[in-house]
Amino acid sequence: MVSTALSSPAPLRRVTLSNQLAERLREDILSGALAANVQLNEKELALAFGVSRGPLREAMQRLIQEGLLRSEPHRGVFVVDFSERDLADIFLVRAAIESAAIRRILSIGAQEAVASRLHRISERMDKAVRAGRWKDGGALDFEFHRALVDGADSERLSRTYVTVQAETRLCLHRLMGGYRSSQDLAEEHFKLAGMLATSSLEAILHELDSHFGDPIAILRRARRSMHAADGNRQS
């Protein structure tokens, strides 16, 4: 009998209909196509997507778990909205997760490998910022922090962080129209990557805290800059 076993089997990524629907709805929420507090009509969405309600409900439930939708008893499912307090809470959780990841990275001796990966992302970020590609720079900022958490080699830590990053993106979009990059973005990340490879745990955590800063103060400065830019355009 001929064996059907493969010499080097590779896992196949299974993309279910509910996964595809969740991804589509997630993109629409994060892009602002679905505005804050909009109620999702299950019947209309099923007709628009050409699907039954079962996989659509699964997709919506996943986004409820991710914090992008909220379910209100006897009312329905709505796109979430965020306040300054939500932003502060999100960054509190981000800091806790990334601090735990850093402790884990150092405890397993993976700091040099992870730092090298983060340095490469910082180089791409630097090129994007120098070219004025702010959107790409913002995407690489998220990629950097995701790589940091993934470097801890903890499935649950990484899985939790996916939700927090999704909330971060949506929160920034809702509160100030999207991610705001800066000229010194890459420099900050180069520093954090370098310290991960060479510094003590205490010093790295202190730098991480400085890196996040005060999210409310940052938000308010960004808003002032946006209003000033709008005023200059109108004058």
C-alpha cells in the first residue's frame, strides 16, 4: 500500500465564511465606513453579502469579543464609540501586555533575536517617515509592537494583544481621525529595540513607559494641531 503521508507536511490555513465576514466588517469599522454607534441590521447585511445569518452572527460575535462591536439586550448590535477614558484604558492594557512580553523575552533569553527583528522594522519605518509616507509609518509602528509581543512566544499574550491593537486603531480613528505619525517615530523605536538587546529589565520598562507617554495629552496636542491646520487652510 502506498503511504499518503507527506515528507514535510505544512499546515493549511482554513478560512471559513465567518472569518471572511469578520475581516470585511473589521476593515469597514477600522476605516470608518461603518460609523460609531451605527446599528448593524443582520437581515440587510446577510442580503448584501449574499450569505445566511449563521456565519454572519459568528462574525459579529467575534467582533464583539474584539471590542469593535457592542451588543445591547433587546436592541441589537452597534459599532462601538470611544472616549478619552477608553483611550487611557487601552494604553494601560497595552503597557501591561508589552511589559509582560519584555519580562518573558528576557527570561527565555530571546532578547537579541527579538531586538534584531524590531531593528529591521525600525529601519523600514525610518525609510517610510523620511519619504513622508505617514500611513506606512503608522502601520509599521503597529507591526513593531506586535512583533515585540509575539517575541514572548506566548499564544495567549499574542492573541490578547490582537484585540488591544484593533481597539487602539479604532480609538485613534474615532478620536482624532486616524493615526498621527511624527518625524522622530523611527528614532524612538530604534532606541527601544537597542535597549531590549543590551539593557536591564528595569531600564527597558522605563523606556517603554516613556515611549507610551500620556495618551490623553498626546491626543489633545494632536487635536490642537489638526484645528490649527484647518484654520490655516481656511484663512
